[in-house]
Amino acid sequence: MHLQESGEMYLETIYILSKKHGTVRSIDVCEYMGFSKPSVSRAVGILKNGGYVTSDADGFLSLTDAGLEVAQKIYERHTMLTNYLIRLGVSEKTAEMDACKMEHDISDETFEAMKRHAKKHENNRTGDCKMKMQK
């Protein structure tokens, strides 16, 4: 099953909330995303049918291995792109919004190239600081 952007957003949200609170219910997703209960219920049902999410008898949501893989990928993209844009001089608010749009459409090849570039740039900045401290 190919996930659409909205499905990726739900998985990322469940991932973020589970990291923060340990347990996640649909109501938590509603509050975090600002969506209605019926919308979240429908989306969670689709994600369950696709094998990305499970829920227990108490209504707690868990990501399957497939769901976790997608969620971590999107979360990594979101955080890296946000930080990348901020380092370019974009305001935090705009960087956050733009990264949210970009994270779903950017190719793996381009994202990996951006990661390499950011890492190289960060290593250069760290090296510059060490050289200044040694002088």
C-alpha cells in the first residue's frame, strides 16, 4: 500500500507522541493535529488496514515495524530539513512549515545529498572552531 502525504503525517504524529508520552490514543492525535475525531478515526482505520498501525483493547495505538520505518523516515526528513533551512537563514516558523511540505515530496537521492552536504558543512564549522581555539 502506497501512503499518501496525510498517512505519513499521521504516522509521524503517532511516532512523535509515543516518544513524548509513551502511549498514544486517537484523541491525542486529534489534539496534536487539530483534526476531528471522525477524521482521525477514518485515517487510523486506513493505516490499520495497511499494516502500519495496531490498537489494543484500550485503544492505545502502536506503530508496526512498517509504520515505524515510515514514521522515522519522515521525522528524520522533517528535523533535518527544518534545521537545514534555519541554518540558511530562514525563520524557525517558516522553516518548520516549509520542511513539513518538503519532507513528503523530496526524493531519497536529493535528501541523502542534502544530508551529506549538511554534515560536511557542520564538520567544517566544527573544524574551524577547533582551529580558532588552538591559535
